[in-house]
Amino acid sequence: MQQELDALETLGVTLPSPAYILGAIVFGVLGLAAYIHGRRAGRPRTRWLGLALMLYPYLVWNTALLYIVGLGLCVAVWLDLR
């Protein structure tokens, strides 16, 4: 197993940290909730923000940036719902 991980690292592939995986799951679930609420309430901005929350972890590979963008999108959803 360690040999396979070392081979992947030489190719530039690294596995995400547990903090990254947890953040991706949490923000994905929050995004799904925002998307469903936006669809049911007829709020297109909330729906798009929820979709962004679900999909942006696929574009961000830095854990700190994942949390910064995720918290920013969560604040945007919260402000939109107020």
C-alpha cells in the first residue's frame, strides 16, 4: 500500500486530508439544503448559491481556501434568506 502511495506522490497526486474531506461533506450537505429550500421557496439566488456550495469543492484543492470560500458562500446564503 505504501508503495502505491509513494508512486502516486511521484506523479504529483496526493490524497486530501481528513479536514478537507470533512469540509467538502459539510459544505456539500449545506449546499444541498440551500438548493432544496431555494427550489421550494422559488428563490433562484438561493438555489444557485446552494449549487455553488455543492460543486466548488471539486475546483478547490487547498483546505484553507475550501473553508474560506465555503464560509463565504454560507454567509451569502444566510444573507439571501434574511
